[in-house]
Amino acid sequence: MSSRTSVSITFPNRLHRFCMAPAPHTPKSAVIFWFSLSLTVAAVYGLGGLQQAFSADLVVQDDARQHVFWMQRFLDPELFPNDLIADYFQSVAPAGYALFYRVMAGVGIAPLLLSKLLPPILGLITTAFCFGVTMELFPVPIAGFTASVLLNQSLWMQDGLISATPKAFVYPLFLPFLYYFLHKNSLVTGICIALLGLFYPQYVLIILGILVLQIFIYKSGKIRVNFGQKVFKFVGINLTIASGILLVYALTSSEFGPTISALQARGLPEFLPGGRSQFFIDDPWSFWFQGRSGIALSAILTPVFMALGFLLPLLLKFPKRFPLVPLVLPNIRVLGDITIAAFVMFFAAHVLLFKLHLPSRYTQHSLRMVMAWTAAIALTILLDSLWRWGQSVPKKMTAGIISGLLAIVFLFYPQLALNNFPWTSYERGKEPELYAFLQQQPSDILIASLSEEANNIPTFAQRSVLAAREYAIPYHWGYYEQFRTRLQRMIQAQYSPNFTDLVEFLQAEGVDWWLIEKGAFTPGYLSYNRWLNPYAVTQEAIANLKAGIQPAITPLMTQCSGFETAEFAVLSADCILTVQD
């Protein structure tokens, strides 16, 4: 591999040169064209996301229901008082992420609105720096375009970027770091590390690994230490920043700690197959390659063109057969460093389960970017060879057809693979009258409900719920132990045939309203509910319903209803307690 200025390659025609010539030999117009086209594709995907975000009045991204709903406190500090769920998600929000939303709320942009506006902007930043990094690895503008499109397709076919939650900031912060890292700009890389630590601190561990690996030189199968003063200075400055950020987080204790241990998790149905946070899977392939425990292979290889990245090491061995191979720069080594750092952290996260959170978080983001670059470079090298092969008239037609079909499939693959692209995972509120009724109640009310609609109440009604599936996140035992206890008490109370159990539950939990689905008192309602099914109290309730034993609350569905829709009844806790008297 050689520098970009020492390689001279001839191109048979002007179009070939426009597409495949390396910078700085390629016309400036070609660089501008491919860079602009990359941003255009990103903008089109972003506009598709915005169209879905504003397709109705009550729309929220699935993960935003966890990580953004509580930020409505920035607009009204009286919302969610003494709310376990809101307090927990506020406590786990990275400092920079929370501050950014707070500042934007201060200038009049509501958190839920901001969460819809951010993804296209983050996508454009990601695209610009993905293109720039590609040019530092393989200075062929069309490769920068290809890598940017692949990464954009991957991000918009999954629900990371669109969420506008902390994980959405990984790419627009890590890619600038990598770009300036390759330029050995200590100041800007340090700023990027600090920002990443403020928005997604776990990923600073990947940067730490990359920096440590810079001290070593791999050559001719041997590893030696690079004692160069510039290297030590550059690495030392950034290591200090990264280590300082991690130290701050390590010394900060959570009010909802401790982190759940692997031993505890193995004893909870939530972590077992079919559970809300399924982690421990018996099938080795699924455990190591898919899901929360694995490297998230399917996410990494989405779209399928990503798999072409596996060809790059093979192509690099044949520079005479593939003329563009010599254009691959020594900087390509950083992709190996990212991969090594990702796998080191992946296995470290398994060893220290769940102290470093989920193992898949380290490989999914890292390898997705690595595969986008390797696949783009491999595809460009192969396409160049195809064009060179098709110089005679009969071959030219074949090469043109193949290239055209490949371009069409490449650009329109997401639309062909998904019925609804971009895949946004937006949820729509289906009960506007219910939300309006609850909003008319005091801001400090607490609502009990086993319904899936409870997931939407904090977002659309701005009122607290006792428990809901969306908030059943079991990684901090100080939070989840309380949450789990609440949930089981609620199941037991709703289906108990003893009226005393209802009263004790309402008084102990301080519930004001009880939202119940009118079809909730059939065995099937609970039997097919994977979230509620694992608990012993649920199985007891199913047995009672099958035996014809009716819950004590059923006669009150009409008598104590303060509000009704076709599917729901909202019972007044005061009414239930009055009935008791």
C-alpha cells in the first residue's frame, strides 16, 4: 500500500476517470459531485423519516418513550413528581445528552419535537464525515459515496439513529473523531472524545482501545513499540482525556444501583428466552452472534451489500489483477484497530456482565462502520475491474448492464427489502380522548394499568404510571426491584377475588386512577401477554379465570368508571375506596 501521490493509474475513458480516479488526480468537480450526492441521499432518507414523524398528531419513536418522555420536565417542572420511572431514566441519561435537550427546551424546542427533528441532521453529519474518512483510507470519491450510502442505509433500516437517544449520537461524534484522528489533530480529537463521553460514554472505551493500539507497529508479521515522540504525545493527550472521562463515570454512583449481576439475571425470567430483556439463550449461534449477547451480526450486515467487505483482504493480495488496490492507504490499519477494540470490549462486557452494559453495543456500532468502509472499497475495486474488462464493444455492453443493475439494486435495496423505509419504529397514540381526560387531572396523579396503552401515557398525557412494559428495564437492581414488586402487586390486585386486596394495593401504592381494558378478564388476555406471563401471580390469575372465579374489581368497571372509551375504563381509586366504606 502506498501514498495517494505516488500511484499513477491510467483510465480508459473520461467517465471512468471521473468515477474512479483518486484524489488529488481526480477532477475537483468529481469530488464535489460524489460528496454532494452522498449528502443528497442522506437528506432524502432523512426527509422520509420526517414524513413519518409528522404523519399524525400523536407520534413518538419507540425508544424516545423511555429516554425523552421525562424531559417534558424541562418545560413544566411539576410533571412526574416523585415518579420512580421518570427519576430512573433521568438518572441514566448521559450528562451532555440531557443538557443538550434542556438547552433546546430553553429556546423553545420541546424535547419530543427535537427528537423528531434531530435524526436527519445527525444523518447529514454522519454522512459528511463518513465520506471524509473514506477519502483518508482510499481516496476515490465514488468509494466515499458508496460507504456513505451503505452506512446511511444501515442506519435508516434500523432504529438507532432515528431514536435521537444517546446511541444516535455515536456516529456523528465518533466519525469526526476518526477523521481528525487520521489527521493527527490533537485538539479536535480531544474535543470529540469529550463530547462522545458526554453523550455515549461507553463508546469512549472503544476509543481508548484504538489509542492504545497506536503505540504498536505491525510489520512483516512482527509487533514492535513505536517510540516516536509525536505518536506518544498525540496518544498521551487523548488517552488522558479519555481516561479522565471514564474515571468520572467510574466514580459516579447511581442512586438506583447496584448494576444487576449475571447471577441475579440468570434467575430472572426477564433475561431468559422469551423475556422482556432476553439475554441468556441456549443456542450458541444466537447467543454469540445475535441479540443483546451477540455481536449483532444481522445488524452489521444490513444491508446485504455490507458482506462484500469480507472480500477486501482477499482483493488486497492481488494488486496486479485489481489496479485500484495500490490506492488503499496505510491508514486502512485503523479499521483493524477498531475491530480489535470492539471485540476486546465485547468480551470484557461478557466477563463483567452487566457492568459495561450490553456486549452487543460495542460490536454493533463499530463493525457496522468498518463493514461500510471495507464493502465500499471492495465494491469500488471490483467495479473498476469490471469497467476495465469491458473495454471492447461486446464486453462493454455486458459490463454496462451489470453495472447498471448493480447500481439500481444498490440504491433501491432498502425499498425492496422493507415495506416501510425508512424504518423508524414510530408509535402512534390511538387514544387521544383518554390522554385529554388524564391531562385534565392534577399533574401529580398516579395511574395503574397492565394495558399496553400505559406505555404511551407518560408521553402523550404527561402523567405518571405505576409500571408499564416499556419501562421494564432490569439492569439496575435498585430501580428494577421496586418496579418488579409494583408490577406483581398490580397483577395480583387486578385479578384477586378478594376486595381487600384491591384496597390494600391502592392505599399502599397511592394510585389515583386505574386504567383497565374491557377485555382484560379472559384467560387469553394474560396467557398471550409475554411481558406478564412469567410471574407466578399471573399464572394464579389465569387459573382463577379458567375456573370461573371473577376478580373483585369487575363489578366496579361501570360503578367507578370516571371515563370510558370503546376499549378502556378508567376507574377512580377514590370511588373504589368509598365502596369499601
